[in-house]
Amino acid sequence: MRLYYHPLSTCSRRVLMTAHHLKIEIDLALVDLLKGEQNSVGFLKLNPNHKVPVLDDDGYILWESYAIMQYLADVASGQTIYPVHPRARADINRWLFWCGQEFMPGVTTLNWENSIKSLLGIGPADQTEVAGGETSFREAARVLDEHLRGREWICDTGLSLADFAIAAPLADQHSAKLPVADLPDLQRWFEQVQILDCWQRS
């Protein structure tokens, strides 16, 4: 398997966590986002959406990080992070979809305004955008913080793809200036994730 990725990509990070946890060997192919390699003709043949990660499994091309995570779990034997029981899997899927729809928009805005624009040298943060991103992030993060009260992991089945997916963008909490200081259960859970070997290797 080959993964086209970038180390600063949240979406790449969640896939790498999954692969490391499942002990799946993946050949890494760097796509330099800062140089615009995601817009090259060659890469667009892999993913017309200009984004990483992209998985190439013996000619089978798959993009979208959540789909890649699910695929890796499905091809691994004896895994427990994506159970096959319909209700257990539906619960994990619920949080994966929630991550993409509710959690990531605020994260993406704040990461772009407070971090990536500086890396690219394209000007200061737009404070109107920052305010909107903070509101969006806080609304979603509070839902997660309340859900995690009294829980070790996000889903009842234990450590799962949901934890990897949602933890991945929090690696950028300082550079993106994510407002997480008043979310104690989220922070407790995130500290547990950071101890995992798959997190440290990613």
C-alpha cells in the first residue's frame, strides 16, 4: 500500500494513526502542499479534489480520510477499532460523520487563519473569519466535551476510529489557537490519545 500524504495534514494524520494501530505497512509518498503539488496533473489523476491523503492499494485508488480509515480496518484481521456489529459500527460512523460535518469546519477555519496563512506568507488572520471559526468550534467541541463526561473513549466499544478521527486535528490546537481551555473532559480524553503509540508514531 502507498499513502500520498503530508505531515501537516490532519486528514493524513488520522489515516496514519489507523495504519500504525493496525500494524499495516504503508509506503509514504510526500505531496508537498506548501509547494502546491496537490494541484499537479499527476496528482489530480489520483484525486481530482486536490487533497491528501490518497491510498493506492495495488492500483485501487481511494481518497477521503474517513473512507481510507474504514478500508484499512476492514482489510485488517482481528481488529477491534471498527467492530462489525451494526449498532457498534453505526455509533462509530455517527461520530466520523459528526467530525466531518460539525467539528472540522471550525477547526479548518481557525487552522487556516491562525496558522496556514502565516506559513504560506499570504497575510494576517481575518478576525471576522476567526470569530466565526471560534463560534463553530465551540459549539461542536462542547457537544464532545459533554459526551466524554465519565467516558474513557468516545464509543462504548472502546478505542475506535472515532477517537483517531476526532483527535487528529487537536495536534494543531496551539498553532490554530483552538479554544479548548474550558473543556476538561475533552482535554482528559485527548491526553489519553496522546499516550498511544500510534499517536506518537504519527
